[in-house]
Amino acid sequence: MTESLVLFIRSEKVEITEWTLPGGAACQGAIRAVNTERLMSEEDKKAIETLEKTGLRFTLIDLGLVGTAERVKARLDGIKLTPTLVYNGQKYEGLRQIITVAKDAANVPRK
């Protein structure tokens, strides 16, 4: 029996901007994007860290990066909150449940 671990998280794109005065006058000022970063919630970060610490292999799906079809499919499959862990067909929502399941899965003997 193969075990399947899929972790759903959601990141958000944040643009780092800069105010410039190209002509020296305030009325000519412009805002331009300097850099773009992806940020995720602390719960999502801790869920990833928990699964990595247990040494379990898992698939990470970032709902902020996937296309519309994948987001709709996840929503239809019942993924409403992040982080959500799907382990052998069962959904576990929230960090507390994910920590419990990860500890239990790490203690299961492997063949």
C-alpha cells in the first residue's frame, strides 16, 4: 500500500514598490515595482516545516501558483482552508491536525 501525502497551501504575490522623482518635481513622481515576492501565512510555513522534519515525502501544491482549473478542482474536492493535508484520501485542516497526522504517519513502520 502506497501512502499519499499532499499538502495544500496558499501564497500571495506582493510587489515591493519604490517612489521615484524622475524630473525632480513631486508632480512627476512615479511608483514602480522593484521586486515581487511570494508570501505565505505562518501556519502554512509551519505545516511545511513539520512535514519536512518528519522525513515524510509529500507533494506541495501552492494554490496561489497553480492555474484556475487546479484551484477549482481543489475547491470541488473540499479544500477550503490552508494548510490542508490530504493523507490517503482523508482531509486534515489546520496546523494542529497536520502535526498530529504527521507524527502518526512518521511512526508507521515502512515495508
